[in-house]
Amino acid sequence: MGTVLEAKPEVVTSSALLTVLIARDHGKFMAKCPELDLVTEMDTREGALKAIVEMIREYAADFLARQELFAKSPNRAHHKPYVDRVAACKEEWEIMELIGVRYGHLQLR
């Protein structure tokens, strides 16, 4: 009889396309996606991450719906490659795989 080789699962990740910065400030958590100029604030870090992912998804849909306008906007035209990748995602998990999350704190200058 032959030997049965057992497959070992492997986690495969890709390079982050988008950055989400999560910072705590006075008991609230701010999540910011600098590439798309999006910010949200929630009571928990998990809530902040979930809210920014939803905001990214909604922003991509809105951008594509008004693409002609945004393509001419100097502060939004560069968002197109990000929007295209997000729009290609069929579920929230796929969007999460595009995000690199970093944690920190706010610093006033």
C-alpha cells in the first residue's frame, strides 16, 4: 500500500492595497483610509474597522456611479485604481484581504 500524504493548510496573503489606520482617542476609535480620504469613528476598534470597510465598499460604488465627475476631480481621480479593485470584490472578506491594518494613537502637533 502507498503512503497517504496529508495536505497541510497554508495561509496565503497578498500585499495590502489599502491602509487602514486605527487610533484610540478619548474612548473612541477612529479608522482612516488615507488612500481614499475616508474616516470614521466608533466605540470599539472592531466597530471602527467594520465601519471603514463598509465605507470603502460604499465609496467604490458611489465613485463608479459618478465616475465621469470624479475622474475630473483633482482630489479623487487618483482613487480609480483602488475603486476598481474594491468593486471587483464580491464579498466583504475580499475587501478585508486588500487592507493592511495598523494601530496607533493620535498625536497633536
